[in-house]
Amino acid sequence: MPMLGTDFKVTREAILDAYSEDDLRITLREMMDVKFDNVVKPGSLTTRVFDLLEWAEQHGREAELIRATAATRPRNTKLQEVYAQYGLAVPVELMRAGAVGTAGQTGFEKTVRDHIPFADISLWREKIAAIEGRVCQITFRGAAQGTGFLVGPQVVLTNYHVMEAVLTGQRPAAEVECVFDFKKLADGSTSRTPVALHVTDWNVDFSQYTAGEKAGNPDQGVPTTDELDYALVRLADPVGAKPWATNPGGGAANRGWVSLPAAPPDLTSPMGLIIAQHPNGWPMKLGIDTTAINKAVQPPLWLNANGTRVRYATNTEGGSSGSPVFDLNWHLIALHHYGDPAQGHPAEWNQGVPIGLIRDRLARLNKAAALGG
């Protein structure tokens, strides 16, 4: 319903009370699939929230906006009052201790961790099924070396250190296979779809790790934007553009690939992460941690000094190097590459390379054309 002038002012003040600009941008994208900068012009946050409310009213999305902002700030009294004022809560009457109450009053279901989104089951299922066909195990003569994933019809992204022996000429490229669909089936068997590297044009680009990382001392110096520990390799067959025979959703849809985002993904704290991987040479596994990034802990699980590395708590094992790191909505965040080399105490972190830096370097070297859209 259109907002009256008084309601408009109250709603604007409630959103300003509850959100920073960065948090509001994240909420709009994750809860409404709206890019803040696409619907309001630059200016102060006060002005931008005013413009956002006018945009929502003009497009009939004011109730959706109030619902989204209230849902992600359940402890903000002002927003919850606006939410109740607009009658957006489901009016389910409940009997408690002889009195009538409404679902939504104190004592009933609450959001406990604001940073964890509600997942639409059907969309989440579709996304995880798609990812399943795009992640591969990388082997040398059948021996597991690491993980990789399609980022274009015919190219796989993994770590430089996974492919180092081939890139330095110690092993021939003909020994390498990217094994897709390596997973355990319901009957206990496993499936495999091995794909070789291109015979002559397999090496698209690579970027080495740091000397400190090689020596087991990753905090020795700060990596440059040319020390990103990745390898982009071309396959013999454009499997991403071909039907995926083992698609768990049925049918013969193309396998597809994981798109490298054109803009660097936003990292927030706290934040959940998922890693699709082949740890210990096993069939594909998921590592999930709902508070993987958290700069409030010690040591911080966060970006390093120049943003070339990000640390998180999601579990990995040997063989997980080169895995894609996603947020809880399956947006690609990073390339996993390293684990805490702790001696004498439990590991405290894993580490990845922010995916935007890899995209930027490929663009700078005029090699981004190999990527899919």
C-alpha cells in the first residue's frame, strides 16, 4: 500500500537506524535481488534511503522492502514497529497460558544469526546440482592432486601449486585428467567423467604463490596481485557447452560453468561459506560453515592487509586445493588454496584468493576471453 507522509518518515528513520550503507546494499541484493546503486543515485545515506523508498513505492515493492529489512534486523525495535504497522506479520492466533497471543510476539520464533539468509529450497537445490557438474578432481596418471572447476566452456581454474609439476615441465600435460562427476551414487558405486587437457594449447595462464607460502610461513610478506596461486588450463573438449549426461535433475541440459563475477563479490563479517571439493582424493564433498568469515575472532578470519588473501573456518583436507569457495547463496567468492600450517596446536584457518583479483589479472593480461559469461 502507498505510504503516507508520516509513515514514509518513520520508515526512513527506522532503516537509517538499523543499517549502514554496506549492510543495506547486501540486504537488498540477497533478499530482493536489487542492486542499490542501480535504483538510487549517489548521495548521503539519508538521501539514498529516501530515494529507495520512493523507488519501492513507485514499483509496488514497499511491502517487500519493509519485510526484507525487518527480517534481517529482527532486534531493531523501530523496524519491527514499522513491520507490525503495515500488517505484514501473519496474524496467527495462539493460546498461551490461557491468553491469546500472536505469532511474532516475544517468546516465539526469532532470527538468531542475522547474517544467515533463508534459502529458497528449489533454487538452492538447482544451484547445488549445477555446481555438482562443474567441479572436478585433477589427477596425474590417476593419482589425485587437487580440485578444479569449469569457468568457461573449455577451461578449468585450479591452483598453480596443483599444476606446478606440469607447468614447470617436470610432468607431461598428457598425464593430467580433469575428472568430472566423481561422486558416490545411491547404490554405493561411483561415477567418473575424465577429460584430458588440450594437446597443444592447454596453458592459458598461471600466477605463482609467495615464497612465504612455499616455505610454510604464509604471513611472511604480503602477496602481490601477481602472486595469486592459480592456473587456468584448457581442456581437450568443451564439456561445459555439451549436454551433461549425469545431470541429477534429469534431462540433457548443458553442463555449464561457474561464472567469475565481473565485479568483486562483497565480503562481510560474519559470513557463511561453502567449499565444493575433493578432499583426500574422495568423491565430491561439501565443507560448510555458517560463520566461516569472522573478523571478531582471534586470529581474525578476514582479509589480509592488501586484500589478496581471505581466511575462513570452512573445513578442507589435502586434495581440496583449487576448490571454489561460495557464499551461502552459491555466489563465487574465492579460490581455495592454503591451510593453516600450524604445528603443535589445532589448525585455526583456511585461506583463499578473492576471485575478483583473478578476474582482474586475466583482464589485465587480455586473457579473460577464455572465460564463460
